[in-house]
Amino acid sequence: MAERARGEQLKMDGSKIALITGAAGTMGRAAARALLTEASRLVLVDIDEKALMDFARELPAQTYPIVFDIGDFEQVKSSMARVQRECGEVDILVNNAGVLSKHRALDTTPEEWHRVLRVNLDGAFYLSQMVLPAMKRKRWGRIINVSSFAAKSGGITAGTAYTVSKGGLVSLTFALAAETAADGITVNGIAPAYVKTPMVTAQLTAEERQRVIEKIPVRRYCEPEEFAHVVSFLASPLAGFITGEIVDLNGGLQFD
């Protein structure tokens, strides 16, 4: 058993399948490129068909783009059945897709609340539920949930629904890690603060962007490639002794 564990730590076996949600966005693209070295095939999921197909054409042939709404359980169920049939069982799941909301509690409508929670939290749960049986059977798997610094801070510029959804994702990470630790599966999260993406910068005014930079001790935004490097590490065999961890990428905004 110890020899097998050491062997797993040295390298991938070359047959892993990784699924990334929000794959057409800035962070999803960076994560996909980073995982090309860890997986033999990438399943790219996004709701934006044109952006997804354009990105898939930039990557090697072993990518499999598929469009569905991760917040719709029936779509997730049918789409994941198709993925398993046409690609195989998912070994690495990166729950990266998310929508941002800036509205505080009194300005958040029920519709916005449910929309944000549906994408940011429900989708991660549905997909995790779909991939866990195969991971348990193979006694190997990686689930990586993309949370946010907002979950710890209460949201500097993020709204209530977004902050709560990301806090829920942290709790989901802990729950799944506790449930699966004995099955060769690791479940970890990443809590970035202000990755350089249009989702962040386009929704902030110039004045807000300047205030954010002044709050971050390193005085810059996180680069997408820095985020992707953490994804790649957590997906690797060398991260097999790390589970239930939330990795902060916040430029010194908060120390634990």
C-alpha cells in the first residue's frame, strides 16, 4: 500500500479526465491550459456556446466542449451521462463556474438570490454528486471548488447572494472532504481575491478598482495563471495528503 501511494505521488498515469466548469471564462481558460499536463483529456463546460467552441479550437484535440446549465439538475444529469458515454469517467472536477452579484441584502431580489445560489453552489453540488461514484470505485479523485475571499470577509465589493454562495461552497468542500477522505479522493477549495478577470474589473468603477488595489498589500490583482497553478497543484498526485483545505489567493488581505 505504501509503495502504491508513493508511486501515485510521482506522476499521473496519463489517463485522467478533467472537467472544468466556466471553461470559457478567463479563470476557466487558465485552469484548462494548466491541466493539459495533468490530464489526458479535458471536458470543457460553459453556458456560452460560441465562447466555449472558440476556446476549444485553440486547444489540442483531446478537449471535449459541452454546453449545459450547471444549475439545472436535469441538464447536469443528462449531460454527464453523455460525458461518461463519450469520454469516460471524470477523475478531476474543477467547479469554477460562477456569477457575480454586487447587490446588498436589501437590494437583492428573490430571483437574483436564487440565480446566484443555483449557479455558484447548486451546480457544484450536482456535479460532485455525479462524479463521486466513479471516483469512489477507482479510489482516486480530485474535486476543486473555486470559492472567494468574500466567503471570509463578508464581501468587500461583492454582494450578499454572491458572498453566501461562496461561503456555502466552503462548507460543501469541508463536508465532501470528510465524507471521501478514506476513498482516495481529495476535496479542496481555492479562495481568490480579485483575479484579473472581466467579471471583476468590468463590474467595478475606476474609483472602486483603485480602492481595491490600495487594500491589497501586494498592490495588484491576482493573475489568472497564478490561480491556475494552484488548480494544477491540487489536481496532482503530490497533493494527495491535502483535503478539506481552502487555499487563499488574496495578496495578503487576510492572514490565517
